[in-house]
Amino acid sequence: MKEAGQSGGSPLHAVRQMLRGLPTEQRLFLTGQLSALILAFLFRYCLPPSHCGPKVRHGIATLLGIGLSAYCFGWLTLFLVGEVIMCYLMLLLIDPRKIQIYTLLITMVYLTFFHVRRYANPLVDELDFTVALMTLTQKLSRFAFEYHDGTVRSDQSLTPTQRYLAVRSPPGILPYLSYTVGFLGLLAGPLCSFNDYQIFIYGEEKKRNPNVAVFKKLWLCCFLLAAHITLSDQFSISSDPNNSVLYIFLELYLTAACRRPKYYFAWTLADAINNAAGFGYNGISEDGEERWDRLSNLNILRIETATSFKMFIDNWNIQTAVWLKEVCYDRSPFNPLLSTFLLSAAWHGVHAGYYFTFLTAAPITLAARRVRHTIRPWFQHTSWRRLIYSLITWVCTQMAMSYTVAPFILLGLGPSLQLYRSLGFCLHILPLLLLFIVPKRKRPETKGRSSKEPSCDRNYNHLKKEM
């Protein structure tokens, strides 16, 4: 029998044993995020804006972020802070007319170097440093573009969203460090704008207690973690030539669906951490409840029930999509869609599978858009037609998405080509044929809106309060 002082059967002991049994990477991420969650509650209760000035809140957030980074990444923290210092000096020394291009280029090269390091040592027993660098790259480059908008461009040339986000003068080093390496978004984001972060630090929003929203998300995290542990290894992608095409597509769908809870868990927990600190308020909903989804990175229900390629993408990794639109899609002088997909592939890593996925997604996205604009009006006359259309488009969307992300899971070029060869490259050929066959529909111009206004302006979370 165990002595009374022993806690072998306690829930805390069970959790400790579970954490010890996890691989180092998963253990560091989980304990790091749970620590950030506790610190977020303490940050809100012990350092409220009504009792502490912004310098104190910025300073504590920075120190906690550096400490959390040291726990998770060790000496690599020097490279994290070093990149921030380098970009801050660039901000002070480089012409604001060019700062956004230089910052995006240098941060992407910096990130790629560590992607190559990870690629060369895939079995290293440590938390993947590139995950933190990916979020940092977004923050540094996004800030540079917003600073460029606020100091170089005239207000008349900016959209309403760009005017809201524009940074009018260089911030001090402390707010810059707090925004970039603060503990709230260090390990898994989500990305936020500098101005939104400043509003949070200064406490300029009228809001109540976020605890209900936080605990709802934490309960969801428990369910998602259980789903990940149960389902993640249940299915895998094969390219057995003896399998039928329908069987391979079913296998692709089940494999992709069982991988998603891992991302759902990480992004939901990251959102809850920010909410626990009082960050992420997004106004009042139609039923009078407070919304805490300004920083949300996904909408699980809309992803799983998506009836179009665009609907799936718009609700998956939302803040990264906003970043891509702001720094690339709305500003690229060349093919915006292709440029955005290439930037996204490079941001994810150097595996060939990433590039294969995003290059596959480009023609599918264009073809899906063309077909939807042409076919959808035929099914909108009765409820039965709309239901049939929704069922058909759901199946097509899930098949197309599973086909597209397969190289993202396989990573290697060889296995990806082998899989697509077993399917006859069907969803590479079909979108190209549809683009040739289906006529391009001209959209009527909307009165009162310039045709040059970027689509990004209509997709930010803080402008979705009417939804």
C-alpha cells in the first residue's frame, strides 16, 4: 500500500506521467502553452491597465516571452531576439519607402535558413524552432508594411482597413519587443496587428470577463486533444495500384481529416491563451453576447462543412490568410494568386511537398471559382435544389482539398508524384480543362466601391462584427 503522503494515484501524478511519456517536442510545446495560459490569467489579474502603465505591461510581457522561449528553445532564443533587434534597426535606418520589401525579404531568408537546418536534421530531439520563427516572420513583415502605409502613403490611397492598421511613427524598442516576442503568441500565434496589440496593452476596450469564452475553448481543446491522440495514426496515404480511385480518395479524406485535430487543438489553445489575458475581444454579437474571436485562427464547423474551396481556405489558418493578403495578394505586381501561394509554400518550409500542394491549389482555386459562379445560380430556385447543390459541392470540396493537401502530408516529391500518378493526375487535368471550357463570368461593378479596393479589406476579423 502507498503511504498517505504519496500522490501516485492523484490526477496531478497521472498528468505528470503522461507528459513524461510524450516525445520531447510535444512535451515542450504542451508544457510551454500551459505555462503561457497560467501566465496569461496572472497577467490579466495582477497587471490590469487600471493599475499598471503600458511600459510595465510591455516589459513583463517581453520578459515572460524571452523566458518561455529559453525554456522551449534554449540558446536558439538568441536568434529569435537577434532577428527582432535587426529588424528594429532596419526600421530606424532604412528608407520607409522600401522598408517593407527589405523586411519581408530578410525575414523570409532568415526563416528559410532555419527551415533548411530542420530539414537537414529532421530527427533532432527538440521543439521545432521554425514554428516560432514563422509567427515572428509574420509579425515583423506585417509591421513593416503597416509602418510603410502610415508613413509613406497618403490616407486617400489607403483602404479603411489599411488606415486603421497604419503605424504613423516608429515605436519604442520595448513595445516592438513586446509585440514580437511577447509570451502570448510566442509558440503558436495567432498573428495580430500592432495597433490591436497596443489597444490591448493600454486597455482601451470596454469589455467584461473573458473567462466563460476561455473555459469553453479549453473544454474544446480537451476534446480535440483526445481526438488527435485517438485518430492521428489511424489512417495513412498509400498509392497501391490495386486500389480503386474511389478507395484512394476515401483514404485521402480520412487521413487529412484525422490530421486536422492537431491543428485545431494548437490554434484553439493559442486563442484561449490570448483571451485569458484579455486580448481578442471583437464586439457584441446579435444575441447580446461578447465575442472573443478577433484572433481566432479557424472555424471548425465551417471547415468540416465547407461547400467550396474558398470557404475551406477562408476558415483555415485565418490569420495567416490575412497576412498573405496584406503583404502579398493585394500588393503583388504579378499574378497575385500564384505569388501568394508561392510565398505561403516558402513560409511553410523547404519540403517539395509544400510547393506541390500550393501549385496544385492554384488552378483548382481558379476553376472552382469559375464553376461556382456559373453553376450555382441554377440550384438556387428551390430548397431541394439548394440542398442537392450543397451535398454535391461538399463532396467535391472535400475530395479536392484532400487531393491538394496530400503532398503537404507526404512532404517528399517522389511519394507525391507516385500518389498523383495512381490517380492519373485527375485533379490537375480537370481544373485546366474547366478553365478552358467554362466561360468567364463578368461581375457587375458595385456602386460606391472602387474596383481597385483589395479584397483583404473585407476579410479582417475586426471588420466582421456584422456577421
